[in-house]
Amino acid sequence: MGKKRIMVIFGTRPEAIKMVPVIKALETARDLEPIVVVTAQHREMLDQVLAAFNVVPAFDLNLMSDQQTLTKITVSVLSQMEQLFQKIKPDAVLVHGDTTTTLAASLAAFYQQIPVGHVEAGLRTWEKYDPFPEEINRQLTDTIAQWYFAPTERSRQNLLKEHHNDQQIYITGNTAIDVLAHTIKDQWQMPILDQIQPDAKLILLTMHRRENQGAPMQEAFGAINDFVLSHPEVEVVFPVHLSPNVQKAAHQAFDDNNRVHLIAPLNVIDFHNLAARSWLIMTDSGGIQEEAPSLGKPVLVLRDTTERPEGVAAGTLKLVGTDAKEISKWLNAFLNDPARYDQMAKAQNPYGDGHAAERIVNVLRQELN
């Protein structure tokens, strides 16, 4: 009997980072064959990850375009994946998380009656538009999926609330933790560190989500800027997302502050090592909320809700939203209360042990053979 062919489909940088361990685990499986397909929903940032981990896609849809809309991405993925599924006829499809690529690829597989495995299944805020469009993307993907690779028990419980079959739910941990074993280096250097005071309290900042763009982002940036100006021992490194809206807001807020360093988006290895050497992380990203606890870094989450409440419950994350007073309160609390900082930095990581990918592959082997 030949190898079972597993088509692994993703289109953005965060998806790629978390699917790399799964691809590597599939490559070592004697009875399974990975077929990597990228939609390139985000071209440049995706390519950074592929290059960093030497992943060469079998198929690249290359669909990113100027001013692309969610509708355009969805239609393009549906159309191109239909043709690819009919040509390759994979035994199963793996998608990740909650992107438009994830939903559209899952729907295209369903139309061809190909079973779908959902990596990082079961995350929920239960708020339709927060985050948008991710919350609905993941709910609909879980409606389509046959196998649910839930990172935590809470994710499993979310799926059970929606009446998904418990026999098809597998708690694996999060593949984000697997990646850190390949990226964190004892000896590591990058040019931006030469511009920062050796004893500075370094804040790593990322912010890009659609729902935060505009007034919420401006308010958050204003609070961060005021805090840095008031505390000479604090510096910020901000790898600025390529979105024109984020670029504009970042430069308007920080160009006159020489202790806020705006840099281009980092490859995953540089980003993880910069995070490991930071004092604090501020983000509206999802994946960073999972990675930071393994690095012992407290996280201020610049969102009103999170689909990763395990980190909040464990004490590694604090939801602060984009309100300037709330952001300022917590920044000052960390600076003035080392015990509170240490409590968050040393909280137990709730997201797994670094073996999620091998668990996923073992389930696929069991289910398909």
C-alpha cells in the first residue's frame, strides 16, 4: 500500500510558523507524504518563514494582489483549490487556525469530499466580529472538519459545546511551542540591538489587527509613546506590519521618539530571539500569546477579548485593550512592582510541551490506516 498523501494548506506567516513542525513530522513518517500548498495570501511575510525553515511548496497559488478583499481571497482559493484537489486527489487535508485561506480551503475540500483536519481547532471568543473575520472562519472550519486538533482542554470543551464528536477531538498542545525548539539560539545578534542601551527594559511591540486600526491603534500608540518618554530606561522595538494603515499610524506616533525603533517585519528566528531577550511583550497577535509563556515573558494583550483565555487564567497574559489609561496603568505596575512582573513571567505555560506535531501525525496515521 502506498503512502497516504496529506495536503497541508496555508497562506500567511503565522500559519506557516505553526505548520512547519507538522510538515517536518510528516516528512519523517514512512507511511505519510506531505504535499505543501501555499496560497500566498500574505506573500512577502510568508516567504520569510518558508526560507527560514527550508520549506519548498509543491504548489504556490500566488494569489496576493493589491487591495485584496476577503471576498476576492475566498473566491480565488475556492476556484484554484477545486482544480488542485481534482488533479492531486489527496487522502486528507490539513489547515490551520482561522485565516480566510483556512476557511476557503476547507470548504473547497468539503466540496470534493476530502476529509479535513483542523490544527488549532476550538479557539473561541464567541464574539462574531471580534476578532474579524477570524472568529467566524474558525467556527465554520470546525463545522467542516473531520478531525479536531485542539491545543488545550478548554478548546476541547468549546468544541463539545458546539456538539462536535468527542471521538474526533484530540488534545495535542500547540505547535507554536514545537517551533521554539528550532528557533531560539544561545548566541544570537541582530543590528537593532546595537541601537539599544545595554541595560534598557526592552518592550517588543506588535499591533496590526483590522479591528484595532484607526482610533484604537492611535490611542494605544499614544499611551505607549507617553510611557517611553516618561521613563528613560525603557525602549521599544516595533516590527511594523506591512499594512499601509499600520505603517502610517506607527510613523505618525513614533517618528519623533528615538527610543521607539520602527523596523521591518522580522523573520521568525529573529523575532523569537528578540522576544526571548525582551523585558515585556505588547501585542494584538494570537500566536505571540502562546509563545511568550515559554520564553518567560509577560504579555499585555492589546485586545478586548482573546481566544486564548488559558494564558489569562494561568497569569501569563493580561488583557488591556486599547484604552490609554489601562495601558498606562499596567506598564507602570510592571515597572514599579517587580513582584507582580515576576509572578507573570514565572507563570506556568498552558500551551503544551513541544510535541504537538508528532501527536497530530500519529492521529493521522491511525485514522487513515
